[in-house]
Amino acid sequence: MTEAKPAPAAAPARGKMKVELSDHFKTYKDVWVFIELERGQVHPVSWELLGEGRKLANKLGVELAGVVMGAPGDSADAAVAGAYEYGADLVYTIQDPLLADYRNEPFARGMTDLVNTYKPEILLLGATTLGRDLAGTVATTLKTGLTADCTEMAIDDDRSMGATRPTFGGSLLCTIYTLNVRPQMATIRPRVMSMPDREAGRTGRLVVHSLGMQEDSIVTKILNYIPDASKEDAHLAYADVVVAGGMGLGKPENFKLVKELASVLGAEYGGSRPLVQKGWIESARQIGQTGKTIRPRLYIAAGISGAIQHRVGVEGADMILAINTDPNAPIFDFAHQGIVGDALTVLPALTETFRRHLAQKRAAE
Amino acid sequence: MHIVVCIKQVPDSAQIRVHPVTNTIMRQGVPTIINPYDLFSLEEALRLRDKFGGKVTVLTMGPPMADTSLRKALSMGADAAVLLSDRCFAGSDTLATSYALASAIAKITETEPVGMVFCGKQTIDGDTAQVGPGIAKRLELNQLTYVERIDAVDETARKITVERRAEGGVQVLSTSLPCLITMLEGTNVVRRGTMEDMLRAARTEIPMWSAAKAGITDTALCGLKGSPTVVKKVFAPPPRKEKAKQIDVTGKTADDIAAATLNALFAADARLEETLFRQAGH
């Protein structure tokens, strides 16, 4: 069929670069998502990736699989069950006491082994500290391509995956392909993809694999684990309401105006990259491509110009309200509501108006 | 102990401008800096050298002009530098980059065994965090990423204990040397070099290694040829169809603007008011 057609106009640019997959890599099928299980909890990014993986698998007409690695027990079982409920058709699992806590060596070995045995064409991991640590090792071992921090994935007519991510410090976007090696690997930050619906009771097939390692052969030992006293940065990524400030605030003391509005709204607060670079706020509070990606119901950006690296971190918000003195600031290109004005006067007025409004509503209840 | 620190010369991202018409990066006149994340790793390496003795070698892959970054690292106190530069490295993705750097480190090890390799957590231009783990895998170094603190180093027993940032907490890990470490930002205060270091940096001849000099025999593993990934297009994101609806601010007080804003928000999204009410109740 395709041979009969005249050469399509769009193909040449691509045709030059793409190489026909070898017969070996042609056997690679299915979309896999690494289910990040750490200390008994599945990181929500894994469910978000199953939602995205589902779309890719449907487009390719293949199955979606979750990969669960951990110590045998309730939390690994719950992770397997969760994977089905969030869309996996099957789950590959390695359960071994050696996988109780994350260590690069046994996890990389297990994952590499699974890929070589069951041959996925796409492997997605969360761009967390664990996911990035693991993905870099696995991709190097497999000598395949790995695209970090993707913001959008698409499947081309020839079944290859185009992974789009910010580039040049977040000033532009680029689309990256892994040409003639499989699997095509990518990491995606938490909150970049939306959370899929959970279908309770949905189930699937289970493929059990063994790790085949002894503790003696693993050089790195975990001596202790110190949980964080506060988990505030996790709250920021998953907050329903977020207020953030940028250089338009003028000086560090004015950041309190952001905090005051956040406090009245019960919101989390954050800031743009320059604020972190200048030391006005801690890096865990940075919003944007290299900081936290957020998907709140309401995002209020005060004095933030809206560079691309910021935009990709907040575009998932349902409602973006931007305050900026410059009517031509790029943030007004993607915000839903805009106020051309000085954040230093608008923020306190908003704080007071919201405070009054919420108090009235509370009194009326 | 001999420590190698991998650094990258990057454009100062605060200075990057995109051409408004062609959507290409305007590179002219953009100053270059050492990738800021690398400095925390360099500082940590220098501290270990100051404490235990030995030597710090900084290594970079890049065009000949990348020697300015190496010289800067020397002026901060590094003892030696190697510039890995060859046309065949052009277009390297992270897999090809880790191959070239790992080859150079293996070459350095032939004459002066390397006990530790440091890399930055990630770069500010690529932001991948993949090259460090890639080097570790290729050289079979024990990998310690996102390190907040080095608790102890025992050179005789060839052991190291570190605190590593994990999701929701810190792992205390012990492993054997040789190892590869990426330091988390803000974990130390980067030093300024002494006058003596600056003078020495200015005088130092920085050796430039070709692929062959680094012991690379198969250039098919380098540059574009050795890169499984390819960048197909670079583009500015399409603008949203509609621009923001502007609240009318002409001649209004801040309070009037705020009131109009609340009305506009709740009119655009009927459920938002309820969300805020429940949210603020907490």
C-alpha cells in the first residue's frame, strides 16, 4: 500500500535521519511505566504516567504495562493493584527483600533484566530523584536514548515517539526522537501529566520475575533513613491553590505580600526562578520547568513575566490569574485572567477582598 | 586521593535571548559560565583534597574556548585541568557525552588512579541529570546522586558514607571507592580562589585531548553518530488561542480592581468559589 503512494511531502526531512529498525528491535512492543514504590508509598507521578502511557499504547495498538519493584508484602501488592486500576493491562513485578529501599545497583539490574527479557518499545519513568538516578543507569546499560523532563509525548505515523521538552534553559521547546534503538526512554516530572481516573476493581495479568542477586554482591548499603520534618515541597506540587511572586515584586521584603494572600486562601506559595537564584526563597519553592510543576485549580502569578520555562511548569492550572505592570508580558499570552497593574498594590487589595468575601460566606453558612 | 571533577561551560541562561522572528537562540555576546551546579561538586572535591591531601583534576568536554571555564576552576583551587575537544564530539547527546568523558577519565586513571569522580547534579542548559549516572555506569563506579553531605571518607578502607536526598527524606548510604558523586545545590559555600591560585591558573598550560589522546578508538560512539537521540525541531510554544481577559483597571482603585477580579474569576469558573471556601477553611 505505502509503496504505491508517491513520496509524501512531509517525509524527506525525517527520512534522511531515521534508520529502519533492526529486526531485533522490531520485536520490542508495549508501553511500560515504572511504578515508583518508595518506603511503602507509590509516588503519584507513576499514576500520572500510566494515564499518559495509556494514550500512547492506544495509539500504537499495544498493551500498557506497569513495572513494580520492591520488597514482597502489602505495599508491593497494593502497587500492583493500583497499576491495574490506573490503566495497566499487565504488571511486571520483581519482589525481593533487597529492593526494600531504593539503591541504584539492584534496581538498575532488575529493570535492565526486565527490559532485555520482555522488550518494551517505550519506557517511562517519573523525573524524581529516584527516577532520574535509575533512568540514567538503565539507558546507559542498554545504550539507548533517554529524554529528560518531557512535557508532551506523541506517536508518529511510523510508530516512533516524539518527546517534547524545554531546551536552552527553558527558552524554547524541542522534540527529540530515539532513532534506531529500543526502548525509547523518557522521564516526566510530577504533575506535568494529569491524574487519570482510578477504575476500582480493574485487574490484569501479572508477570513475576526474580532479581537473582545476593546482598553480599551489592556494594552500597543503606545505614539509615531520615524522613523530612516538613513535606512542604510535596504540598506545593499537589496544591489546589498556589500564589507566586516574581521579580516584579521589586525587593525581597515584598515577598510577604505573596505569603499573606496565600495564607488567606489556604494556598501554597512559590516563586519564579530568578527569586531562587537571588536567594529570596528556597529552591523547593521554585515554580517552573526546573522547579516544581503545578496543576492547581487556581494559580495567581504576581510580577512574573512568564518565560517559557515558567509557562511549562504552570500550564496545567485550571485558572491562571496574572498581575503584571507590563501589558505585553508573555504571561498574559497563557493566563486566563489578567490585571495590568502593580503587584505591590493589587496583592494587598486581593488579600483583603478575598478575606472579606470568604468571611461573609462563612458567616452565611 | 586523586579526584576528577567534570564541569561544563554553559551560556548564562539569564542572558539568553530568543530571536523574535526566527525563534532561534541569539548566541552572540551571551557570556559563558561554569554550570552553577558543578561548582558545589568542585567545592566538595576541593574540601576533600584540603582534608586528606591529593589532587583535584577538572575535566570538560567542549570547544577549545571551554578552556576559560577550566582556568576559572584552576583559579578556585583545582590542581590540574584537561580539555577534551575534538570535532568528532559535536552533536553528542548524553549517552555519547558520558562515553567521551568516561574514556578520558579511564585514560587519566592509567597514570594517576582516580578515587572519586564528581559531576554537577545537572546542567542549566540541558537539565537532564543523565551524564553523571552515565559515567558511573560506564566506569562501574558506585553511584551517589543528589548528595547533601559527605559524612565520612576512609581512604585506607576505601569506604565513604554520604547523606543522599530521596523523595520525602534523606538516605544515609555507605559504599566503596571508587565512586561517582553529584552534589545537591546549596550544600556548601563555593570558595573564591586565593591570589596564588589565580596566578597559577593564568600560567597553567591546559592540555587539549583529542578523541585519540583520550584513548577513544571507535569514533562511531562519539558525537552525532554515537547519539541514539536526535533533536528534530526546536520551536517556540504556540500561543494560546485566547489571551488573558483583562480586568478593566482604568481609573479604578486597587479595591475596585480586586472586587472585579473576584467577580471575573467566579464567573469564569463557577466551582472555584466553593474550592476556595473549602480550601481556606483548613
